[in-house]
Amino acid sequence: MAAVQETVDKVRSVEVDAYKYGFVTDIESDMAPKGLNEDIVRFISAKKDEPEWMTQWRLDAYKRWLTMQEPVWARVNYPKIDFQDLYYYAAPKRSPGPKSLDEVDPELLRTYEKLGIPLREREILAGVEGAAERRVAVDAVFDSVSVATTFKAELAKAGVIFCPISEALQTHPELVRKYLGTVVPVTDNYYATLNSAVFSDGSFVYVPPGVRCPMELSTYFRINEKNTGQFERTLIIADKGSYVSYLEGCTAPKRDENQLHAAVVELVALEDAEIKYSTVQNWYPGDSEGRGGIYNFVTKRGDCRGDRSKISWTQVETGSAITWKYPSCILRGDESRGEFYSIAISNGHQQVDSGTKMLHLGKNTSSRIISKGIAAGRSDNTYRGQVFAHRKAKGARNFTNCDSLLIGDTCGAHTVPYIESRNASAVFEHEATTSKISDDQLFYCMQRGLSGEEATALIVNGFVRDVLQQLPMEFAVEAQKLIAVSLEGSVG
Amino acid sequence: MLTITDLHANIDGKEILKGLSLTVKPGEVAAIMGPNGSGKSTLSYVVAGRDGYEVTEGSIVLNGEDILAMDAHERAAKGIFLAFQYPLEIPGVTTMTFLKAAMNAQRKQRGEEELTTPDFIKRVRAAADKLGVSQEMLRRALNVGFSGGEKKRMEVLQMVLLEPKIAILDETDSGLDIDALRIVAEGVNALRSPDRSFLVITHYQRLLDYIVPDSVHVLSAGRIVKSGDKELAHELEKNGYRDYVADAA
Ligand SMILES: Nc1ncnc2c1ncn2[C@@H]1O[C@H](COP(=O)(O)OP(=O)(O)O)[C@@H](O)[C@H]1O
Ligand SMILES: [Mg+2]
């Protein structure tokens, strides 16, 4: 009992306050005035020199958003957001975009260092010779504008397009226009509609038919301007028979005010294509009193549009004050497959309401959900999952496994499954467990020489092993460290 | 080596150890025998530093150092090892991962270098072979789905790898068939050395045929009520604990 309590207290007092990524980078911003109206929307679009249809698309979204209400169904509480008190555009001051990495602001490179971005990736960012073996392309999104893009040439050779979406709007407007908003419609939900009106930037990926993307694509997101809502927009298209693996990792500097993050990610997999999307999310969760921290209201959805296509989401969520996130799959093509592997850790005063939706529309579609929730401190951790089979989804199959682990007795874990089948041949299986790290287990590990914090981290890493194994190697190592850091008393 | 003096310990306000004194010399194998519920496991937990036990009186001194203020993991690094009566399962953590974490955690506390992976694997292989622990078991999650005998063997494997100063074996013989018992006993005997002591807790004389003790102590109602040599174990086997239980009451 006492060991657990002590761990919990340490976690609460030491770790949360000493958040290791709590620092502020000083780069002057070129900001639009606070608040949101049609002019701001036009300003954003004009800043990016967007085609007229895009401006109109944003304006339509904005008008729609004005008629919508903020959702209240999630199990999270936060003070009402004053959307007129946010900035909707901020960019590092650097008039023409840098031509190469040498031109990247040294302050930004130092930021990567502090973030603990793996050395080899920093080398890639710094353009070091030989770093290319790593074959991870990094498209760095710094605040709202992408300032570094690497590996373009090699990707271009394969015919893969990987660039900021603002650039894609200039170079491949037809592709953007064809797919943007087809997975997450402008009208989808409050935050997605807002994002559609004001999205700043994000990544665009197109993999042509039959191409296996020659490297894993990786983006580091940062939120850096004070009071800047971040509205990332990502669009990934895998054409027939292609494959791509995309990695997304986030950390953020310490802040006093809460920061809103409302990203939209759309994935489209055509016939026989496969998209693997992995996230390690470690945004500032707020201090030990629950002040500050990121509000992460994200809409992520994949469309298995073609037959035999496959989309797999893997996520490790340790940060944010509030997380509201349900990466989903629309299984439209026959025999398509969706997967969702998730580790969600909440600590301190964090609130997590996350899960997935698997919508079975095509015949013989299958999905698999493995969710591991870990709650510590005074946090609340809810898994919310929906599995649905359409009338025509003959032979649909789903397997869901939701495990929750509680550390201490002041936290909460909840599982809210929604299961609906309109086809008699669909087979849905659901397993759920809730457990606590027992004093016996802790003592056993401590008797072998592990401190209470080390023991907790070891047991938690065991608990999430099934999901860690789904992550690309280098991400798995990072994630394991992150788990230890978010639960241990040790910092750095 | 280990000196326990007038030890009183409570759990949940109930006194379980009531003035227990015991000395184990370097290299000595001391057997603790006693009826169920007499406090044998409690003694092992209090020595190992488990949370929740309140020591109200007395002292535990290891090699001249009072260890009562130390946490369990600090005592482990000082060389106290406990082979559990009921070893715990750690789902998702492979035996190899666990062994490496434990060995390196102790080394770190003692200010020693971490083991290199080849060195670690070499040590584990050697010890596992002797104890009949298969490679397959080492790859599985620690103790998950292991039989009772396999779990006990795994405890001895950990003991061999952690090279303790004093090893407490809490009914390591229970649940073992005769072959497994022999393997475990050989593992313990191979570790016997002039600067390593053992506290062998058992219910039955049987184990002591394989691990021959230097001294035998009878624990009853939270105290050592009789000490002797290995003949005492035979006497207990014949007559049971009746006399000592009565004494204590
Ligand atoms: N958590 C506890 N709360 C109250 N009494 C306990 C607790 N744990 C053990 N005891 C009691 O302490 C006594 C000694 O138990 P134990 O040390 O396990 O004995 P042994 O190992 O000799 O069989 C028993 O009477 C047992 O019921
Ligand atoms: Mg016992």
C-alpha cells in the first residue's frame, strides 16, 4: 500500500512539475490579430496564396461552424474556450521559406536537441552526410509553417509526394481538391469544421500505384506561439497496391494558458493499399495543480476505400491536459481491414477520452482493437469505442480487447463500448479487464533491486507490450522511454 | 552476518513477531521450522523490507549495518534475497527482461557498471542449464503460466544470478516433486560459500536431507522457541510441533 502511495505521490509531485520538455523557444511570430471572423479566414488563405476554391472551402466551413455547438458528450471537463481569444495564424518570421536546412533557424535546431529528437534524426535535420542511411524523412512542422523538408529527391524518384499541405496546394492542387474533406467532411464535428476553416498547415502524402514508400515518413509537431490554436491538417493517400508508414511525434513547451489543438488527419487507402500511421504524443499535460497543458481535440479518420485495403493506427498517448481523440476506420472496400492499437497513459490531473470507431460497410471486412489504458494520480482515463456493421457488411468481424491498469486509488478508468450490428453474419468479440498493480508485484520487483518507480515502469511496460510491438523499432524505444518518464519520479 | 534481536512486528495492528532473536553466521545454513501461521513468512518479509509491516521493537543488523530504515530495493542491493513462497507473475515482461532489469538495478545501486548484453546472456545460459530452465521459459513472461515447480526453479535461478549475501528460502520445497527438489537443492548447495548465508524456511524435514543445515530453529507464535543442530529436524519430523506450540501458548 505505502509503496504504491509513495510512487503515486512522487509521480504527482516530481514528474508532473518537472516536465522535461517545458521550455519556450523564442522565435518572433508573424501573427494575425486575435479572434475569428471571415476576414481572418481570408487572411490565412491569402497568406498561403491559395487557389480561390480553397478560400471558398474555408469560408463555407467557417459559416457552418458558426451554426454548430461544442460537443459535451465526452467524459472531460474544462473551462469554456473563448474562441475569440485565440490567434489563428502564427508563423516563424522568415519571409521566403528556407531553401535548405542550413538556412533553418539555429534556435529551431536547438529546440530539436532539447526535445531529445534522436541524434540521427537531428543529423538529418542538420543535413549531416551519411545520416541518409536512416531513411526517415522528416518534414518538420514548426508552429504553423513547415520550415524543413528533407529527402525530397529520393522520394520524388519513387514518385512519392511528401510535402507541407500548403505546398501541395500550389504544386498538386488537383490531388488535394480530389481528396481533401472526403474522409472527414467539412460538416463532421465542431473541431473538424473549425479546422477546415482555419487550418494552418500539415503534411501531404501521395504514394502512387504499386509503390512501396522507400522510407518511413516522420513529422514532428510543435506548438510554440502563446495562445495559438494549432490547426494541423494532414492528408495521406495510398493509391492502388501501395504502402506507406507514417510516424508522428509531438512534444510541447511549458505554458501557463491552456492551448487548443484541433487537428484533422485524413487517410485514404485505395485497392490493395496499406497505410500504417503511428503516433507518439507527449504534449504538456499541465502542472501538478492541473494548470496549463494542451487541449487535444483531434479528428483522425482513415477510409479503406478500395477492396483489400488496410489501415492501421498505433498510438502512444502520454501528454495533454485533455485528450479527445478517436482514430477511426471506415471499412468501405470488401475484405478491407482496420486496426487500432493504443496506449493511453494519464497522470496528474489529465483527462483522456479516447478510443476508436470501426465502421464495417463492405463484405468480409475485419477489424482489431487493442487498447491499453493506464491511469495514475488524479487522472481520468476513458476508452470509448464504437464497432458498427452495416446491413450489407456480410461476414464482418471485429475483435476488441480493452485493458485498464490503475496505479493508486485516486484515478479512474472507464470503458464505454458501443456495438451495433445490422447484419446477422457479423461476429464481434469484446474483452475488457481492469486491474491494479498489486502491492505483491511491486514488492516482488523491489525485492530484486528495482526502486518503486522502476518497478512500476517495468510492470507498465509489460502491460502495454502487445501494443509496443506494433510500433516501428525506433519509435518503440522512444515510447518505452516516454512511458518510464511519465510514470517514474526520475527526470531526464 | 545477520543478527536479529528482540524483533517485534505488527501488521494491520496485529502483533505477529513477538520478540524474535536469531543469529546467522557467515557461511551458515540455518533452517527455520514451525507450524502454519507461526510467522515464518512474516519474518522473511520483515527482513526483506516489505511495506506495511511495522517494527515496534528490536533490530535487524546485516554485516554490522542496521537495515531497518532501508527500502526493500536497497536491502536487495545489500545482498538480501528472498525466494518467495508464492512467486508473482509479471505479465508482458519476459523473464530475460526481468532478470536484466534486476541485475542492473542492483549493480547501479552499488555503483557498478551495467552488464553488457553478451556477458548477461552468458551468465543466464550457464545458470539456466544447471537448473534445467529452458530457453523457451526465459522468453516467456515471468512466471506467467509456469507450473508451481517451474516458478520455484525460477526463484533459484534469480538467486544464482543475483549472488546474494544472505538468501532466505520460504518453503521453496513446497510443490516440488523429488527430481525438482534435487535440482533446486543442488542449485543452493552450489552457492554455499564461507561468506554467504542461508535461511531455509521449511515445513518438512525432507528438504533438509538435501540441504543439510548447520542449525535448526523452531519458530512458534512469533518467537524462536528452540534451537539445535540437524537432529532437531528429525525429532520434529517424528513428534510434530505439539510440545513447542504448547510452550509458546
Ligand atoms: N496482512 C495480515 N493481516 C493480519 N494478519 C496477518 C496478515 N498476514 C499474515 N497474518 C497472520 O500472521 C500470522 C503469521 O503468518 P505467516 O507469517 O504467513 O505464517 P507462516 O508463514 O509461518 O505460515 C498468521 O496468523 C496470519 O494469519
Ligand atoms: Mg509462509
